[in-house]
Amino acid sequence: IEVGGRPIEALIDTGAALSLLPLAEAPRGRAQGCAVVQGIEGQSIKLEKSLPLLVKVGDCHISHQFVCSPSCPIALLGRDLLTKLQAEISFNNKGTLEVRLPKQQISNYQMALLNVKNPPLARPESEKNQLSGVNPEVWAEEGGFARARNALPVHISLKEGSRPVRIRQYPLKLTTRIGLKPLIQKFLQCGWLREGTSPYNTPIMGVPKPNGQYRLVQDLRQVNKLIEAPYPVVPNPHTILSQVPKSHGWFSVIDLKDAFFSIPLDQESQKLFAFEWEDPDTHYKAQYLWTVVPQGLTCAPEIFGSQLKRDLAPFLAAHLSCNIVQYCDDLLLSTETETTCKEHTIELLNFLGAQGYKVSREKAQLVKQQVTFLGYHLWQGRHQPSVLSGSGSPE
């Protein structure tokens, strides 16, 4: 799941009334009350609650307060969050547990979908015209791969006295390895992975997607514990959106594709994130190292966000009539008029392409008076959480 834009691993715990977040994963900020919880040893303890955090589970984007635990090693999704998600938990005839989230959720909770799995709608002719001045190479769907041109190789510093983490790769089902092979091949072709040797090793797993493809997930928890990184400060979405001038009524939302993979790692840091892979067809087994910032690295959002902020600085200096809000790999551009929004959107897309970034055409919301950003409906002078309760759009 993602909490405040940061990927973390979580366990589903139907026996827990409240969802827990390890204290180390909780953003700094004033606590929002307390909760009395009973631990596995039967003792009642009083724990603080986090600020309302933006949480992405599957395709759902919701706001939720976690109980912050100093002793819980991993996030727990309890019944409070599972109820918000309207999760359905079942056992199939293969003996495995499945958790499903409804495609359409109707509840009294404030929540928003990041992606609704409906067939993509044809783009209106007016929107095609708006994109006519955009260099097609910026679109991720047109091929190529992201590589921030100005980004220097990042060095990951370790805490003093750190020793290599070496965890054996646990067996993967043949179907999982077959599903992961196209991803491994793609990452090698893009130069994001390379074969090598390292004293470090952490296991990978394959998470099936609804479309039959797989997502590669690497368990970097033990490596993250060794990394010397600044404490993450996760901004509140409501605070971020207050940066939009009230006079601005035209918006474009841009989602950067493969954002972390656009930042290179230096040779020494690449060894930290090695994993073992066996080809399901040839049975060739080797270690592979990430040459770019991997998904799951605890400080990845800060590394990418800082680089993107530096790259955007000259664009902002040259376009004073527009405002850009940045939240990790999501950008919100706003202006007062439709004409300036269209012009600046095309210029921003071309600028990002020239800097080596890739943009998701599918997720783009371009030159609109109402958009959805960070789980909020946004229109001139106002924003409100997306509420899935029959009527969706604001009046």
C-alpha cells in the first residue's frame, strides 16, 4: 500500500479493530487524539493517532487516521480501514486467501478512486487538438523509458556499523516466475537492472494484477533499517491544495510514469538492492542489481521529489502566470484562463520530455475546469474530498 505517497508493506488483520502504523513510518506532526488498544499479551496501552493520511490500497485512494505503535514492526490493516474499503475476504478452492475491493463503492465514507477499471473512453476531439503541440516522445505509452537528464547518480548512506543484509530468495511458483520474466527482461533492456554480484540480497515476489500481468515487489525492509535518511515529512493534501490561487479556474493534472526509475544510483549503492532471479525457461540463476532508485526504498519519494523540484525551477521562473503544485510524481498546473492553461500545459509537457521524464497519457487530465488530485475534487477557489455516495461531482 501507499501511505502519504510512500510505499510500505502491510498485513491484513481482521482481528484488529483499528489499523496500526509503525511509529517510524508515521509522519511528523501534531497527534490527532489517542486510542486505547489491547495487545496480544492482553495489556491495554494508550497510543497516539496519526494525522489524517492519504492512503492508496489497490485502486482506492482514501483518507485515514492510523494508531501509531512503537512496537509493531509492520503496518496492520484493521477492520476500520477494511470497512472503509468494503473489502471482501474469501478463500478459494486452491486454499489461498483473496481480498477483493469492489470496483464501485457506495458508502458514507470520504474516499476516491485512483483508477476505475472501466474501458477507457475515447478522447474528445477538443482534447486531441489541445495535445497537437506536444512532442509524442513525452508519453510513456509511445515507448522509451524515463531517465532524468540532470540527475547525478545518487549515493545511499548507511548507518555506522551496518552489516550486509543477506536474505535467501524463497521459492516462487513457476506461474509467478513466468509472469515476472517479461518485467525482468524489460528492466534489463531499459538499463534499470544489471547482472552482478553483491554481499547483499533480499527476496522478491510477484503480485498478480487484475489484467493477468504481474508486479515485481522486493522486500527491502531490512535494508531500509540500515539507511541513513532524513525523517520523512509527509505533507497534508489539504495544505498542499491551499497553494492553488483562488483566482485560478483551469487545471491540468500530470502523472509521471516510472518516476523513481528515472533517478540513477551510483555503483556502490547499487549493491544494496541486489536480488536473485532464476529464469523459468533456461533455469539460469544470477544476482541482479538495480542501477536506478528502486521501488520500496524508504527515501525514494524524497530523492525523486527533490530532483523534480530542481528541474522544474527554471520552468516556473519563466512562467509566472501559472502555478504548479508538486506531490511526489504528481503535478497540478493551474492558471486563470483556458488559453494560458492550454499553452502552459503543452509547454510543461514538452519541458518534462526534454528533461527525460515520461508522462502517463492515460492518467492525464488536461485543460479542465474540474479535476481530481490527491483524492480531492478541485475547481475554482474550492476543493473537497471525492465522495462516492451516488452523486460524484461537486455542484
